[in-house]
Amino acid sequence: MTDAPIQVLLLFLVLSVSLLLFIYLARRGQRIELRRIAGLESMDEAVGRATELGRPVLFTTGLEPLNSVTTLAAIAALTRVCRVCAKYNTRLIVTLAEADVYTLVKDACQQICAEEGKPELYREEDIYFLSTMQFSYASGTAGIMQREQVGAAFFFGAFAAESLILSEAGNQIGAIQVAATTSSYQIPFFVASCDYTLIGEELFASSAYLTRDPSQLGSLLGQDLAKIAILILVVAGSTLATLWSVLGPEATWVEALLSGLLGGVLL
């Protein structure tokens, strides 16, 4: 058996080569196609519906602070929603549970409105830092949704027991709702109560999907292919190891395959 550091190094090399290769190809103009993600394609539709109804849009980024990858992915989606709201002259309300996220979101929304040539649409009072306490944040967001009668609600980020509180508040006022979270415990609640739900890593893919940035597209494709390669190795290694254990030590050809084909990565 090989040492764990060697295994980690080999896996790291596989992932790194895959990432760098496809980032390079994407920058050189190689066309990269992503599968359709209904939840992301519905974002413009949700903002458009709220605009037609003359009602504001609400976006919330969940419970985790700025150093969370999930929160950063949620903010990337927020910038897209903010840009579409500016294009349609639609009011955007943002609720937050972390002070450091508040500062970044405020500056990002102000900058996007200025870039769209509509700085007057930015309203600092529509960006709320509610509370770091879970249910205070949830009740505050639900109250804003009810009072403002939002036409569309986006729940992107890390959520816990408050997920159903938020989505039920939107259901009661007839808002179109799009949710995205990596929490496996909360995904069923969002699926049951929202119009569209991004599941797990689809949240992390949202930035590349929405911006179509070549570097991000290449990185996303490289990660996916590296995962497929690692999965194939795991399945092949598990199958051969099972054969070896069933056939016994006499099956030296299985051992040769394990060490030769897989290079000891999985042993």
C-alpha cells in the first residue's frame, strides 16, 4: 500500500492538470457548454414577474459570514439579480445575517446601479443587517416580505431550520421563489415550498453559469471531469479489490492489475 501523502499528491495533480488545461482552452476561445440549470435561467423571469406586478424583489444570503464559500457564491448570484433589477427599474431588498457581508453587499449594489447608469435606484435603507441570531434574522426577513409584499424572493446561501419559515412567508404572498443551498437537510424543504431549487454544487456553478466568464467556465468543466476520473478510479479499485478478496491470495493477476493500472492510488 502507498502512503496517504502520495495518494493526496496524485489526486492533487489530476485535479490541477484538469483545471489548468480547461482554463487555458476556455481562454483560447474553446466553446464550453454547460447543462441547463432551470433555477438559474428562471432568475430573470422572477425579476420580470415582480416588475410586472409592481412589487419589489427580495434577496437573502443565509447565515454564514463572508469567509464562507457558500456566501461568496450567493453574493455572485446577488450581483446578477441586482443588475437585472437595475435594468428593469425594480426595487431590490436585501436581508443579511452578518455585518461583514452587509458592507460588501452595500458597496456592490451601489456600484452595479452606477454601472447600469441608474445610481438613483440604489437605496441604502433597502439593505438590512438584521441579526446574527438565526430566528431573529428569519422573523425579520419574513416580516419584510409580508410588509413589502415582494413579488420574487431569492434564498441563496447556507440555511438551517429557518428555511421553511422564509419560504412559507413567500408562499403566503404569492411570490415566485428561487432557492439555492448546499445544506442537504434543508434542500427538501426548499424543493417543497419554492418554485425552483438549486441543489448542492449548482450554487457554486451559478457564477460561471451567469457570467459566462471563460476562466470560470474552464475551471468548472475541469473540476467536473476530474471528479469523473476519480469516480472511475474508485469504482475500478473497489471492483478489483472485491475480486481479490473473493478469489483469494492465489489471484495474483488481480494484484497486478491493482498495482499496475491504478498505480496504487486506491490501495
